[in-house]
Amino acid sequence: MAQPISNKVHTHINHPRSLCGLAPKNGAHYRIVDFTNFFTAAEENQCTVCLTRIKARGYNIAALRRQFRTPYEIHQQIAA
């Protein structure tokens, strides 16, 4: 039986495994991306465990969203 496809986006820091512990092995398909792609994804699609671990490392989530989301939105407006 096939597993349902998840829209959740996970992030990593210099390692193929995500911060929440998911690893792309044994045929599992997870969306594990770098910081830029993680913060340009919609907030409801961002993994809450990854966000919690990023915050625990001392990062400011709101600042990272502004930093990475603003250029992405400007690029989308130019492309349209």
C-alpha cells in the first residue's frame, strides 16, 4: 500500500539527513532542502520540528523568513 505524499519541507545543515531526523534512505521520499528553499516554502508546509531545532540553535525564524522570502517574492513578481 502506497504512503500518502507529504507536502512538508524539511531542512538540513551540511548533512543529507534533515534536522528533524528524517533521512532519504530505504526508498523514502522526503523533501529535504537547504535553508534558502526551506524558507521560501509556504509557512504551513515547513516542518515544525525543523523550525524548533533551528530556533534552538539561536536563529531568528522571522528574520530568516524575511531574508530569504523577499528576494523570492520579487523574482516571482518579475517573472509574472
